[in-house]
Amino acid sequence: MNRVLLACAVFGLLSISKVSAQFEGTVGMGIHAGYGAGISSPGVGAHLHYYHTNNVRFVPSFSYFPERKGTGMWMADADAHYLLPVSITASLYPIAGIHYSNWKYSAGQASEMLVEEWTKHRAGINLGLGFQHDIAYRVRANFELKYQFIKDYSQVVFMAGFGFWL
């Protein structure tokens, strides 16, 4: 009886790699919404996923944070994720990447006085952690928390999104 259980356990462990999905070379896309602590505003965006290997994917994304208290921002990120499976449907992944953002401030019109306005372009680096859960066939939800190292504008960003594979 013990030999049968041992044989089943070994067979089960050997077949895990065959059960896991093969994503190498596939592309996915999705939408996300979140909050930027530095700009103190919610934002929305879209992202693409390109699976270089089953565990490494590259993720370009664009996010827009509408004007709030005179300040608005959009950002473009190019991140890399390394997927660490936690279960058959869930994965954790560290995030590392580059960042570019456009910050715009407008104090508004106050009668005939001069209005203060400025636009700043900033490059930076992203570091963070994400969680992905496969909801259904080719559909996933993801949650990301990352810190953006940006000169004069560093911030924590939380994003939650949905996506699918093509």
C-alpha cells in the first residue's frame, strides 16, 4: 500500500509541469485602475503582457490620473515580471522597470491675475510586488503595489486590473 501511495505521489509531482499552462510567446492585454499616493488621485489605464518565457513577461502600460486640486498626470511604464506560481491559478511576481511621467499643474483663473502653470517631464524606476489570479480560461485579475522612484515626485502606486490572453 505504501509503495502505491509513493508511486502516485511521484507520478503526480512529475506531471505538474505538464498541467501548468504554456504561455511562452503569447500576448495578453488588459485594463487597470488604481491610486497614486504622490498625486493623491485615482487613475485608469491599459497594459499589454508579452510572455518571453513561462515565468518572465514584459509589460508596457499607460495610465492617466485626471486633474485633482490643479495637478494631473499621465505615465508610461515598461516593467518586467518574474512569475512565481503559488498554486495552479495564482502567482506572485516581483516588478522592476522604467517609468516616464508628465506632471501638469494649473492654479486656475483668478479674475485677471496671472495664472501659475507648469509641466514637468520625469523619468524614474519602478520596484514592487504583484499578485495574479486566473479567474477563468484566458482571463485573469491582478493586483500590484509598486514604488516609483521619481525625482521630486516619488510615490506609491496601487493598481488592480483585469486582462486576457489573445
